[in-house]
Amino acid sequence: MEYAAVDVARAQFAVTTIFHMLWPLLSIGLSLFMVVMEIMWLRTGDEMYYRQVRFWSILFILTFGIGVASGVPLEFQFGTNWSRFSAATGNIVGNLLAFEASMSFALEAAFLAVFIFGWNRVSRRMHLFSNIMVAFGASLSAFWIMAANSWMQTPAGVSLEGGKIAITNYLQATFNPDLPVAFTHIWVASIETTLFFVGGICAWYILRNRNVDFFLKAFKIMVIIGIVVAPLQIFLGDASGLTVIKHQPAKAAAMEAHWVTNPPDTSASWVLVAQPDQKEQDNDWEVKIPYMLSILSTHSIKGQVVGLKDFPINDQPPVTLPFYAFRIMVLLGFIMLFLVLWALWQWYRKRLRVESAPKHRIFWNFWLYGIPAGFLATECGWIVREVGRQPWLVYGIMRTNEGVSPVDITATVTSLSLFIIVYLLLLGLFIYFTDRILKKGPDMISPLPTFRKPNSTGGD
Amino acid sequence: MADFLPMLWYFLLVVTMTLFIILDGADLGIGVLSLGVGESRRSAMVAAIGPLWYANETWLVVGGATLFGAFPLAYGVILSSLYIPAMMLLFGLIFRAVSIEFRSHSEHKRLWGIAFGIGCLLAVAGQGLIFGGLFSNLKIEGGSFAGRPWDWLNAWSVIIALGVLAAYAMMGAAHLVRKTEGEGQIQNRWLLLGSASVALASFVAVVVLMMLGYAPVSLVWSKPPQVYFVPLFLLVTLLGFVMLLISSRGGKSDKIPYILAVIVFLGTAAATIGGIFPYLIPFSLSIAQAASPQASLVFMLFGAGIILPIIILYNLYVHRVFAGKVYEDEAESNY
């Protein structure tokens, strides 16, 4: 009974997180992108940049709306479904979420009003300032959420007295070992995800020969950002892996389906694909590359890599899911790098010109179908992160089944089913309305905003 | 001194939640009222809450996180014991948020307008039942909820929830009066009169039931020190109601009804908080019992406490930017 309740609560957290994550990924990236566009508008006076901000802000507000709608339940879910975890860790996880709400979300939501509705009510400088506050709030939000989550991965600054978690050093707890790389990795992920979302939409228009000039401009900015971001993300992924090996060796072993520690002076082979078998504590079959795991994990040929069998079975995370999710993420990371390099090549060969661009249909189709790449990669990364932490809720301190609420299972099953239905509906509607917005296209004719003083009763 | 920090955080929590109830209460109340009007008036209603409802909902998020960080025990107990109304609130907020966004892009404005109204109704009903449920003698053992999933549902909590529903509608109508002019304002004044009457009736019913001892959990007002101020706050609320009813139809000013509605909310809040003090959940979990350790409250004060006045300042700025009547071209087009 207890066991089943934990499973339902976990399933609900997984469903709501996986769904919620899609939106901030996009809104963080889009908000930064719109800051760039609005600065360009004020600096160059080129009206096209203004129209870029207006066009992308339509998708931004839709994204933000679903993000808030799906994020608020997530905040309250700690209390509804994980009340014992909340009671035990409120003094740090709750604090960090309070920072998130007060420092970042409040900032973002308030200035969003000016950003979306204030074009005619504030000066252009003030509008840019609001745009920057929205973007800053969105990114800062990710920082605090990652601080809370990474504390659960590498809980620092705590002592355990009489079974109670006491925080001894708040700075250590906040800036725990996992935070720097975890935050950077996900922040860059949101930029990269947005890059492919925006790039794919540009491709959609260019393939249809609509507003080619407008979308080539946006696309080129994406390519410039991509040259930095795509390789950087692969480097950050490596750094993130090293942190996991150091602090969560069981997770690292599960990600690689690596069961037996290689004896000193030998090399660990890297399992490319396999069918992991947790019962047998081995892989049923596997394709291996010699030396490779030692090189990847320790950056040396004969580095020792701890195998999963070194941990008691009830301290082991599941293997199959993290193993494959990790591989999909890495593969997508390299595919995205390839797409950026391809775009750079096209640019170099002067194929990103208004007259000739739409002719390169294969190239644009790759970018169009690349839209989900960033989302998928980030979700896979998150699955590795969270499933790999099991069976712990707070790594090494609190087990997942110790944190769950004493809520009747019928209530949780009902709410889980409702979340699944509503979220599928929302995803469908987002795609439907995005399609409508795209078909309508950017507004190239409305007059530029004019600043009217408030209380002038409007109308004129 | 040991008590000072929990009390300070309790104060900040009360400020945050009161701001949420007053500011977003008006938005949600307008949503509830929009279920009873035609499509063209609904457009005006959505426009009236348009720019600021995200900022207003923020206060719930800040309040929830404050509760989590400063009073983790209460956060867990309240949300797990009131699981079903909490889910009503959350799903209601989901529907409200997405319906407003989808409505602006859809040809089926009526459909999304109704979804918006139902979302608001669900969110307000959830809040009302949470509020009523907290006064339903929830069973707490060893810092954890020990009752059954439907314990919060009884005649008492339903009466309170109805009162909350009417009061939010009243707040919404008062806000609409402030935001509209001409014929639209006259119609909104009727809505104000209706909702304020129902809210007053519920208020009187709740107070009388408590006085007669029919309530599962009652306010403390017969003993000092409560005896000195709880009746006073209740009286202020009653007076506020009466003046609101008078000003709703007759008054010339379009701001006075809103101010009176705020006074009604503040009076009720003060009486409730005073009447259960020093408990967070009446009468089983006290503020001090539920509080995080001192070091945690200090840490949070540096992070979140200092920032609260700043949030209030920039929210004032944003509210000022959008003060006055709704611009006609803002009604729909700014998306």
C-alpha cells in the first residue's frame, strides 16, 4: 500500500515536471532573444527588429501562460504529495523556492505586464528595461530552482541529528557542489532549445517562401548564438558527467550500465548499447568499446570507474531508463552541433540570401524537423538526473518512500489522471494555436508604438 | 526574541496572502461574474484584468513558497489534508491562465470565455473550501495529517466557501466599477449590489453560527485579549458592508466601493487572524510549532524578506502604469 502510494506520487511529479519543463525552457530562451532584438531596434532604429520582438512575443506569452499554469501546481505539489519531505526539508528547499518566487517570478510577472501591454504606456527605454527584467527574472528563476534541485542531488551544509535534517551552513547548502554546472547546463540548454525552436520556425517560413527576409535575419542571429552554444553545451555535459562521477557514483554507473569496477591498471570499456538486467546485475547483451569509459569518465586510459555492483541492490538506481535517456541526450547534442555547423557552411557558401535561400529545401527541412531536438535532449537529461538519483529523494539522506504524503491513493490517482488529460490537451492546443499564429505570420504594417501618458483616458 | 522571527515571518505571510486575496481576488471574482454575462461584456471584463493578473497571481506563489520555507510543517499538513480543494484551486488556475491566452487567438471566444469563467469559479471554490476546511477540526497527529480525504467537506465549510465566492465576486465587481464608465459601469454597480448582499448574508450567518456554538472550530472572542478587538474588527467589517451596499447604487465616486470592499476583506482577515492567534491551523498547530528553525528564518529573511518591499514598490509602479480606464485598443489587440 505504502509502496503503491509512492509510485503514484512519483508518477505525478514526473508527469507534471516533464510537461512543465517544456515552457520555461522556451520562455527563458525567447526572453533573452527578445532582449537582443529590442536592443538592436533601439540602437539601429530598424523597424524590422521591433516587428521581430512583437512577433516572437506572441509565442512567448503563450509559452509563459502554459508555463505558469503548469508551474504553480508543481510548487504546491511538494505540500500535497510530499508533505513529509516538505516538513523535513522546508528549511532549505522551501527557502530556495521562496527566493525563486520573490526574487524572480514576481519580477518576471510584473514587468511582463509592461512588456506585453505597455507599448503605448511607457517610453521605449522603459519598455526595454521591462523586457530585460522579464528575461532576468526568467533566468534567475532557473537558478533558484536548480539550487533547490541540486541540493537534493548533493546535499551540502547539513547535519543529521536524531534523524532530523538540520542545515548548518546555508551558503554551502545553496551553493552546493552540483549547482554551478547543473545551472549552467540547463540555462544553456534553454538557449539551445529555443535556438532550434526559433530556427525551425524560420525554416517553416522560408520553405513556404513567406517573409524570407524577416526570418533569415532571425535565423542568422540564431546561427551566431549557436556557434557558441552548441559546442559549449557538449563541454558542459562533460563537466556535468564528472560532477556526477565524483558525487553520485551509483548514478554514473547506472547511466553507463557499468556493473563491475575495473581492477587497477586495467581499462573500463564503454557500453555503447546494451540490455541491462538489474536482477542478474549484468547486461544480457552489450556492444562495448574498449578503453573508452576510462577515457570519458577519468580522462585517462587506465582510470578506475566504480561499477554498480559496488552498491547494495537497495541503493541502486534503475539502469535501463537512465542508460538510454543519457544516450539519446548525447546523440541529440551532437546532431544539434551538426545542424549549426551545416548552417554556418550554408552561410559561408552564400546560400542564406533572400533570393536563393528557399531553394535549399533539404537543409531547411532538417532545421524544421529539428524543432523538438532541444526539448527532447533536455527532458532526457532531466530523466537521467532524477531517475539516477533514486532510491534517494535527498541523495544519501532521505529515501523517496520516506517523503511521501499520507494522502489516500484514490485522490492521487484521480489527480494524476486529470493532470495527464489536461496536459495532453494543453500540448495539443499549444500546437494548434502556434500553427494558427504561424499561418497568420508577423505583423508588418501596424504603426509603431506611441507613448501616451497614463490616465489620459485613452482612445485617441 | 526566540518568538520574534516566526512572528515576523507570520506577518510577512499574512501580508502576502492578503495582497493575493485582494488583488487576484478581484481578477478571479470578475471571472466568476463573467459566467453570467454576454460575450461583449465578457470581453470588457477580460480586458479589465488583462495586464495585471499574472502579477497578482504572483502573490499566491510567493505566499505558498513563504509558507513552505518558513512554516514547512503547516505547508505539508494544509496541502495534504486539503488535497482535493487544493487540486481544485490548482486546476482552476490552470484553466484561467490558458483560457485567457487561447481566447485571444481563437475564433471561439465564447467557448474560451466560459472556460475562463469556470476556471475562476473552480479556483475560488477551492480557496473557499480550503478556508472553510481549516475551520473543520482537521485531525493532526505527530506533525502529519491523520484524517480522511473528505474531512474538509461539511455544511460549515460549504457556507464559508459560498461566502468567499460572493466576496470575491464583490471584489471583482468593485474593481470593474473602477475600471469602466457609462452604461457598463451602471451594470457593474448592479453586480456589485447583488454579490455584496450575498457576501453580507454569508458573513452574518457564519458569525451567528459561531456565536451559537454550532461551528466545529470557532474564533476566540470571549476571552482577553481577543475580546477587546475581534468584535471590533467584525463590527468594522459589518459597517464596511453596509456602506458598500449604499455606495454601490447611489454613490458618485467609482473608487469608494473598491476601497470599502478592501476594508471588508481587511476586517474579516484581522478578525480571523486575531481570533485564532497564535495558531496557524486552528486549534492544533501554532505559529511557533510550525516554524522553521531560527537559522533558516534568518537566512530566508536575507533572501526573500528584504526583497518583499521592493516587490511591492515595482508592483505599485506597474499598477500605476495601467491605472485609469482601459484603453479601447487594449481590449483585445495587444496580444
